[in-house]
Amino acid sequence: ETGIVVARFLAILELYRNASISFEQLEPLGELTLRWTADDWSDESLADLGADYDG
């Protein structure tokens, strides 16, 4: 479903913005490889994800 794809894409962007993942794509529209790069991650980190968007 489109909504699920969009939600996953936004989640990936947010994790990248917080330096929790890195990604590599060797060619345009090619396979996207994600790597977890966060040194430490907790439930609190997850709860705070995107908190700076709140108005």
C-alpha cells in the first residue's frame, strides 16, 4: 500500500537525519542498502524521534 511505503520512507529519512543509519545506493533507482550506525539506542531515543517537528 502507498501509505506504508511513504511511512517507511519518512522513517528512513528521520533515522538518517539523526545519524542512526547510513545508506548506499550504487546506481540511480538501484538497490538501497541501509546500515545501522547508532552507537547507542534506547526506547527514549525512539520516543523522541521527530520531537523537534512538534509546534
